Amino acid sequence: MCGIVGYVGHRDCTDVLVSALTKLEYRGYDSAGIAVFENGKIEVAKTKGRLSDLVAKMEREGKPMGHAGIGHTRWATHGEPSDINSHPHSGRRVTIVHNGIIENYKQLKQFLIDNERNEFLSDTDTEVVAQLLDFYYDGNPIRCIRKVLHELRGSFALGIVFADRPETVYAVRCESPLIVAQGQGEVFIASDVPAVIKYTKDYYLLEQGEIAVLKNGAVQFCSLHGRMLEKELHTADWDEDSAEKGGYPHYMLKEIHEQPTAVRTTITPRIEDGLPSLSECGITPEMLREFQNIFIVACGTAMHAGMVGKYVIEKQARVSVTVDIASEFRYRDPLLTSKDLVIIISQSGETADSKAVLNLAKQMGAKTLAIVNVKGSSIAREADMVIYTHAGPEIAVASTKAYMVQLSVMYLLAFEMAYAKGLINKKKCAQLTSELVKMPQIIEDTIESVVDMCQYVSTKLITADSLLYIGRGLDYALSMEGSLKLRPFQISRR
């Protein structure tokens, strides 16, 4: 998925943007670009390929020099990877970067063509947004952005600069994640906190439809209706070192080795006197006794953790559990009541499909529980109850420690529910919990003992045209996750 960054402050803007985009490379991309105010004019540099290609191009042709601008890494959706399709995209007076999908861009493009705005250079939906902003721009950026937002359909985040508003960056979020970070006399936008953790740990979370105005090293917020907003400033509880490789050759290996600590940090605060205790998450034994059905909804790896949760909860607590992929759940007209619990599992807490399920469940009167890693994320804030998985930043595309902490939470929840319902006694619950407490050390020992074996096996499998995972019960869920892990690497190898 694409990565967005933006900066207004006292530093060399180009250096900041490139540095921030480097921290978002884990998201995958096929092109990169920046737009910087230089002497009051917007200068754009962009290219197909890697960030190193962009840097090399700027070394040959000159890099934009200034203190305010926007940057982007693109994962092609509309239009092939090319210099022309790379972001940023511009109208006559507006330049933007964009993460997400504009679902009605064809209709909007036709509208612009019908109104003699047919100077489209790229095949992207992003350029349509830039041209639409330009079409409606009357000298008032906020009014223009609000008008365009009412016409766009989809999930997206935008970074915007107007040619007649130098040293100012505008940002808006509609479903796709975007944060605004505040430093000393400087302010940033980014798709994820790791992009700016080098400069500051303090950040704001943009809500749906909110607009941020970055100017003079500070930020102001307004709603979709134009009302000025006061927002809570959050502080990341990890530093730049946590987001770096720490001597490992790649992030995935680093995060595999972080699994024992992540699991230990997640379960230890939720155990009192040898028994599970989720009261600090808003979950009481009385509530657990009342739930008649449980629905676990998630995407990808989080859904596979939910599949394990289904097996464990049904076996221990004898409650019916249904697991659904979030993108399908809300379209099948689910049967939910106030006696049901909907569990939303999401590493980021911003997964759009999962958030939509959360909203649906609340509308239908079901209780909602979020299992998320990011404090203050949208899903965490809006759920009735939340269990934070203390995995820290997970940068590798193939999830490892986030999956393990989600599993550990599933087991804790199953044990406490079974005990609350009287299906296991205190002694049995304490025994099961003690086994879970041992898991961080077991994980650590296992990692150390299989490193060489895994490397050896991988050399035998790397040339295979296909692999078949077979498993039953819990191993079936593990097979699904194993297949998901391997698939991107098989595709890239081909």
C-alpha cells in the first residue's frame, strides 16, 4: 500500500521526506516522489523504481530545496508503474499525494472532461482528485477540500499543497490511516508513526473526514463541516531503535526474535494470582457468562488467529464461535443481538473492513471487543472493550509477533470465559494459565533450536513450484497462516 509523508518546519524538507519515506519502504512500492516549496513555487521530483532511484535522479538534476512539502511511495493500482503515474500529481494550482482508492474516479474524470478539463497526463485515480481540487479551487483551500470530499467515494488519505499557499501543507483522512506528528517548531504527516519517530514521538490521530493544516511548524484541525477542533496529543511508547533492524539482516527475522518479549509483555499484566484477569480491559466474569454467541471478524493473519480462538473458546467455554473475513461479514446480513459478542482483531486498529464491521455490530446492539496493537487507533477507541497486544512496531510485511500476541490473548480470553461459566474450576484454570505463562520461554528456546534447520529446509524448498499445507484442528488454522506467509514470496520469486 502507498505511503504518505509531509513536512513543515526548519529542516531541509527533501532530506526529511526521503528519510521518512525510507521508514515506509516495508509497505511495498514501485515508484517514489516528492513536491517541495522552493522560493514560493512547487517543485516536483518523482520516478519509477526505488527511493535510491529518486535520490540518484535528484543528484543528477538537482533536488528541490525548501522547508515544506509532501512525499509518496506508490503501489500501483490504477496505471502501470511509470514516471508519469508516480505521485505527486498536479492540477494547475494544486499538487497532491494519495493513499487508497477513489471508487468513482471514472465518473469524476468524465465530469471534468465534460467541463473542458481534459489535460490528464496519467492513468491514475489520483490525478483526477488533483484536477477536481483545481476545478473547485476559489482561493479558499478548506472550502475547496470540503467540497471535493463530498464528491469522492472510496477509502483514501491525501496530502495537499496549493501553489498560492506557500509553506503550508493540508492533509485529510477518509478511512486510510494518516497521523499528524508534532515536533519542536516542526510538524509532519505520515501514513504510520515509524516514518517520523526519528524526529518526534508526539502525534495526533486524524478521524474520518478531518482536515489538518500544517503551517509555521504548528497544526490546526477542522471537521468536514468546517468546525475548528481540539485534538488529544498521543505519545508513542517506543523509540526509533525499536523500529530499526537492531543488527538483524531484515525486519522479519528481528520481529521473530521479538516474539517471546511481545507475548510476555501482553499476557503478564492480565494475570492476577495465577488466573486470567481482563477487568482492566473492561471485561468482567459477569459479562462473559452472558454471551450466547461470539463472532470473530478480521482480515488475513488476524483472521487466522481468530480461527485458533474459535477452537480454543469452543473447547474450553462451550460457546458457539463464528469466524468471518471482515470484507464479507457485513454483506451477509448477519444475525446479531445484545447477547452476542463481536471480536474485532486488527494489528493496526485501522483496518477499513474491520472498522466497518465494528460500526455495524454497534448499530445492531451487540457488544464489541477490539484486540489491537496500536493505542488510540480508531477500532480501539470505538469498541466497547479493548485488549491491547503489546507487540510494539511490526514493520515486516509477513506478520510474526503480532500473530503470536493475538493467539495469546485468545487463550487468555478462553480460559477466563470457561472459568466464569463454571466449566473449569479454579485449579484447572490456574494450570492452563501457568502453561500459557511458560510460552515466552518455550518460544525463545524453539527459535534458537530451529534457526539452522529452517535455513536448511528453505534451501530445499526454494525451487518448488508449489507447496501444500495439510493440518487438522488447530493445525488447519496454522496451515492457513503458513500458506499466507509463503504466498507473497512465491509470487515475488516468479
